[in-house]
Amino acid sequence: MSKYNAKYLEDKLKEQLEATYVQVSDDSDGCGGKFSVIIVSKAFEGKSLLQKHRLVNTTLAEELKEIHAFSQKSYTPEEWEKVQSQ
């Protein structure tokens, strides 16, 4: 069982990436080892998808040692607006 929860990950991502929106879903049925996240941050501007994911993975490097499944969708504010309008 992981010591991390959705609120912890949300707070860290908001703080470290200055994210304007973060949604974290705990998909692990309570064990805290499987998360899906949506992150919107200006820090992603000008970065490729791989660079965005690496930035998030670096931010959560210690946590990902205990989390066994982690999926992310990382958007700039402009990309997020387009996604929301679809």
C-alpha cells in the first residue's frame, strides 16, 4: 500500500508545476498504487509530449518509486481550452 493519496499528489503538482488545474483519480481501490492525472500548466508551453511527461515524472520521482501505475494527460492552458470545447 502506497503512503500517497490523490490529495497529496494534487497539492504537489499544483505547487511544483504552478498548475492552474489538476485532477487526480485514485484508480487503485484504496491501495494508493494506481493514479490517473490531468495537469494544466504554463510550464508545459513549448514542450513536446515526452518533455511534459518527463517534467511530471521528475516532479514525482520519489512518489513514483511506490506508485505502480501512473497515467497522465498534460496540457498547456491553450490546449486545455481546446479539449474542453470539444
